[in-house]
Amino acid sequence: MAISLLLPLASSIQITEVELNPGGPDSGKEWIEMYSEEEIDLSNYVLTNNDGDIYEIEGTFSNYFTVELNKQWLDNSDEKVFLKKDDGIISSTEILEDSNNDGRTWTLCN
């Protein structure tokens, strides 16, 4: 029964945009945007990258929420971002590549 309660919550939040190679130095300029139509408490959520690094997030939001990474956390090639809750994957990106040092981002398009 608990699993069926988590499924609607799990599908209600998605990673929608990622800046992994901003113009200039990456440190402190990378970010990840998420979207949910419902109010989400991020207490049990974490972001992980393709290297297995964990970035803890917190807060409550609905609509758009941007996580501004305080250091270089994303690789510019062979990168993937996962949003996890209690070790389960809630949302993830495709493999990301960005060798251009510019303002282009990866964006989820349905």
C-alpha cells in the first residue's frame, strides 16, 4: 500500500533543466532545475551525479525550484543527474555532454 502512495508523488517531480558548463569557471555557476505541480517537501530527496557524488537538498516548493551548486559538481561530458528519494530514482536526465563554455542548458522537452 505504501508503494502505491509513493508512485503519484514520485511522478509529480521531474528534473527539467541543467546547466553543466556555464560561461567562465563552472564553480558556483552550475545549477539544476526541478518542476512539480504539487507541493514537494525535499527532506528525503538528494541529487546524485554519474560519479556517485551526493548533493543534499532541502526546502519545500511547488512549480519550479532551482538548486544552485556551490562548487563544480557536474562533469562536462558523460554526466547524468539523478533525483532520488530513499534510494529510489524519482527522475533522471539522459547522458549529458556540453563542451561549449556558454549559457546553453540541457532542457527536458516532452
